[in-house]
Amino acid sequence: MLVLAACLLALATPLVVGRWPAGLLLHRWHAPLLIWATLAVQVVVVEVRLPHGLAPVAHVLTYVLALGFLWLNRRLPGAVLVGLGAVSNGLTIALNGGVLPASRWATTAAGIDPHLAFANSAVVDHPVLPWLGDVFAWPVPLPLANTFSVGDALVVAGVAVAAWTGARPVRRTA
């Protein structure tokens, strides 16, 4: 939820200075259903108790769908940066059994319960590529307290680039 909120904030930032993200809003998206399917499966993976072993596989699948969408829309400024973040997270998740490894410090700082049925991020014994996992924390008592990764930061940065590229002044009518 934290990354989604940060992406929405990045989309809204041009409005603060009287500009609107025209380039992003007017972009002709290729295969938009791929990204909607990605988001839907992500919600199911995180919120619904799935049969053993299905959640990690579905979690990795969401990154494959997202990368397909990003590849088809790679000409949009910021898409490559979002893609690098997705590859960073997706590869790390695939190499760690379907979860993004989190640092114990970050999960404690964010107040995350390690006993959840399935978490898209969790403390993992002997993680592969641990520095690409959720090693940063947006700590409690801040709203949306959670952990985040380098890949998440790249995704948010890419969304900001996409929002600001081609931003146009908001027309004011008298």
C-alpha cells in the first residue's frame, strides 16, 4: 500500500505547481488489461488465503505480467525505470521462493507481524540478493508504515518521471 500511495503522490505532484501530467494521461497504452490483471492478482495473493505453494507462484507471475505491460509501453518516459524496479523486485522474489526478503530491522521498524499467512515480503533465512529486498522502513507511527526496497524506489521514481514528462500548464479560464 505504501508504494501505491507513493506512486499516486508522484502522479499528483505536477498539479501542485499548476501543471497536469498530460503526457501520461494522454498516452495510448498498449495492452492495458495486463496491468489491471497484475494488480488484481497482487490483491488476491496478498489478501486471500490460497492453497499452499500457489501464492508464491502467483506472486512471481504478477511480475511477469507487469514486465510484459512495461515492455509493450517502453517508449513512455519513466517506463524503463519502472521496469528496472520491477525486474529488481521480481528477480529477487523468484530467487527467494516467492517472497521479497525483508531485513529484520525494517520489519520491526514498520511494525509488521511476521506471522502472516502469506506476505509478499518477509524475513527469510539466508536470502539471495538481500540488498535488493525490503531493507528500508517507513516506520510506525507514520501512516502506511511498511518496508520497501530499492526496486520499489525505482518504480516510484519512474512514475514521477512519467508524470512530469510532458506535463503541461493547467489552463485557467476567467
